[in-house]
Amino acid sequence: MEDEKQRKVKVNDIRMCQPVGFRSKEEQQIIFVQLTESFEHNEKNVYFYRPNNVSLCMNISKKESEKAKKIYKQLVEPKLSIEDTKSIEFKEEETSTLYDYFEHIHTSLIFIYTAVEAFANLAIPNTFEYEKVNNKGIKEICNKENIERWMPTSEKLIEILPMVLKTTSPKDTDYWSKFKKLEGMRNDLIHQKTISDMKVFIQFLDKEIFELIGSGFKLLTFFCKESSDNPFFPMGFGKRDIIINDVETFDDIFELIEEGSNRA
């Protein structure tokens, strides 16, 4: 059997799903494979490595946040830092850049929250059940589907995930209150009561917005570092423990679908 010591497994892009390991008793080898997706298009088979949805959402948020920071430093911060004036105006020729800033923040905020929400749902096992007593004193049992649909993301993070992942609760961290603000802003954006309500966009001009977005990244880091062996979690948070599945022979689980040389 191959050396059982720790080894490094190279991946081309951390947005990929985590590799899966298989150890064959017959071949006396360990191999690592990447999950792939395939579909037919114009009578041709198309293949690509399966992405991790949480990683994609995080990366979108990060890119948009970086774009927003550049505009903030070049336009917004200098405006708001002007002293000895009772009014600050964004001129007509600055409007397009300001709107670009709003779009970048809007996108970054939505996608980091989506990443946290997707992560929370992903972490809950399919067979998990959660018991709680409602306001009427009646005990309720919620399955995974009910938790995903009806429980707020913030409640999942402090009530469900610590139980499932056997971690501490993030509620006492210094960024939890910022995530709660982030969640409130996300809800205001998604469930706008009137198109004329500009409250959330005014909040975008506060420099704290970048800390609120950052709280989502900190929460994901918190859980990923405390639980390093879940194969469905995103990569990029330090060392990951890849689970090795034991099989009698590779022929039991692998089947040749198409010769590699036929792929473009």
C-alpha cells in the first residue's frame, strides 16, 4: 500500500469542488479525482469540472467589493471628508461612477450573503432533525427541508451549525453584530417595500459597509477552519482533510465513458 503519510493534492482552481480520494486494496494505490459535470450540446458531449457554488459566490463578492473600494477611495471618501461645508453634492458627471459603486456594493453584499446561506444549508445532513419548543409551548420537530425554508440564516448559524459541525457558536465573535446588519440590509434589498426607499443605498456610502461584507467572509472562515474534513465545503481556508474511500478494486467504481483523446 502507498505511504499513508500526509500528502499535498494539487488543484488548479480553489473554486473547484474538493477532490475525492479512493484507495484500492487490489491495486494497492490511492487516487484522487475531481467531480465533473457533463451534458450534450449540438450532438457533442461537453465536460467541465464541477464548481463549488459557495466558492463562486464568495469570489463574485470579493471581486465586486474590490471594485467598490477603488471607487470609494477615489470618489466617495474624498467627498464625505470635506470639512467646513454644510452640504456635499455628487455632480452630474460623477453620477455614473456613483451608480457603478452602488452596483458593485449591491452585488457584493448579495453574493456574500448567498454564500453564507448556501454554506449553512450545505452543512446540514439530509437526515438531521431539530427539536424546539414554540411560543405556545408545543414541541416542534423540523427536518432539513423545513430548516432550509423557514429558519433565518443567522439562526441556522448559531443554533444548527454548531450542533452539526461540533463547533462553538459565532454569536460571541466581534463580527456577529455586523453580520446581523448585513442580513438586514440584504433583506431590505431583496424584499423592497417601495422602489423609492433609498435607505439602504444611503447606508452603502458608510465605510462600515465593507466591514459588513467582510463579516460574511469571517463567518465562512470560522466554520471552515473548525471543520476541515467536510468534502462539500469550499477550499481556500487552509489545510483540508480529504476523506479516503476504501474499495476492493477501482473497476468496482470507475467506468470508461469516453477516451480522453476524443475531448477537444
